[in-house]
Amino acid sequence: MAARKVLIVGASGGVGGALLKQLLSTSNPPSIRVSTRSLGKATFPSTVEVVQGDLEDPSSYPRLLKGIDRVFMYANSQAPLQQLLSAAKDGGVQYIVLLSSMTVEFAPESSIGKKHLTIEDAVKESGIAYTFLRPRNSASNSRLFWAPIVEKTAKLWITFPNSHTAPVSEHDIVSETVVFISIQFPSRETASSRSNRYLQLYL
Ligand SMILES: NC(=O)c1ccc[n+]([C@@H]2O[C@H](COP(=O)([O-])OP(=O)(O)OC[C@H]3O[C@@H](n4cnc5c(N)ncnc54)[C@H](OP(=O)(O)O)[C@@H]3O)[C@@H](O)[C@H]2O)c1
């Protein structure tokens, strides 16, 4: 069976970090490379390979992608997507998990929706097998966005206070990804027979 080598772009972030942690806690973790734009800014376990990389900087693509067959990445609308995905394909990447957003379904015309849809479409067109994670509200919003507002104003300002949503934690966003990004495909199966789908993460 082929070796599995997974690239996690954004392992210093909330969702990428949760994926790294969960992958490393499995009984048979794949070989893992993580990337960060600034080496030394974040610390990573000694068992993973760390490289400097930036989705917006094509000169870093060989360093990111060499020898990789599966990728987890964020949706970055500034990245030269055709170049990135060609480099991934040429480098042997067979499967991409893209952190997208539920906005592509409920507000595709919004700037956030358009941004994520553009990247989803580019991944689809690349011919590489994919799974799109489409969470709605991240649980970390309450810490990152709400806590400072409450601290400053002693009030919580919410645009649609009567709407009902269930924020999803980063750990739940990636829990299934852990399985399909690290599974050893039986020799007759390809990544695409298990993927090319959307994972909706909302209530
Ligand atoms: N917040 C929500 O409610 C919500 C809902 C649906 C979807 N989402 C999606 O989730 C994303 C945020 O996820 P998160 O909370 O995990 O973010 P986060 O904690 O801010 O992490 C972002 C990660 O991206 C990496 N990064 C940033 N720019 C990069 C670049 N140019 N090249 C390579 N890596 C780069 C950073 O790594 P370094 O700094 O180490 O380079 C960092 O690890 C949103 O952008 C959206 O797409 C969010």
C-alpha cells in the first residue's frame, strides 16, 4: 500500500490545529507536514515536519507539496489558485480537504459566499478528489469576536439575535476529516470513490 503523507496548511490555526492534534492521537497517524508563513511563530510537535509556506507565494509550493498525497487547506482567495492546484496535481496530490463555509449555500452572492465558491470551483475543476468542509458558525467566534465586545461594552451586539444556530467546535469540524484524510485506501479504491462531496456542519 502507498505511504500516506498529509500536508496541513494552517496547523497553527483553530481548525488546522484541531486536525493536527486529532491526527496525532490516532493509533496509526500518517506522516504529517505542517506549514506556517512564519517559522518560529508557532510551535509544533517534534514528530511533524515543519516548512515555511504561503498559499499566496508560488515559490513556496514545491516546498509545501513535494511528496504529499493529501492536503488540508484553508480557502484563500488571494492565492493564485490555478497555479496552486496545478502544482498540487503535478506534485502527486490525490485528495484535498478544503475548509469552506456554509455561506456558499445560504448566501452564495455575499462576499464570503463568493470567495469560498470560487475556491471550491477551482478545486473541482482541478480534477483532484476533494471534500469541502462547510461549517456555519465556529464556536471560537464567541472567544475571538464576542468576548472583546462584551469586555468593551458590557453588551453582546448580535445582528440577528433571534436566529437559531448551533456553533460548531473546531474539533467537531475536523473529526470526520481525521478518518478520510488518513485512511489507507484499499488498493483498488481511489480517493475519489470516497470523496467529492460536501460535509455540512450546521443545525
Ligand atoms: N468563523 C466562522 O464562523 C467560520 C464559519 C465558516 C467557515 N469558516 C472558515 O474558517 C476559516 C477560519 O478558520 P480558523 O478559525 O481555523 O482560522 P485561524 O485560527 O485564524 O487560522 C488561520 C490559519 O491559516 C493560516 N494562514 C493564513 N494565511 C495563510 C496563507 N496565506 N498561506 C498559508 N497559510 C495561511 C495561518 O497560519 P500561519 O499564520 O501559521 O501561517 C493559520 O494557521 C475562515 O477563513 C473560513 O474560511 C469560518
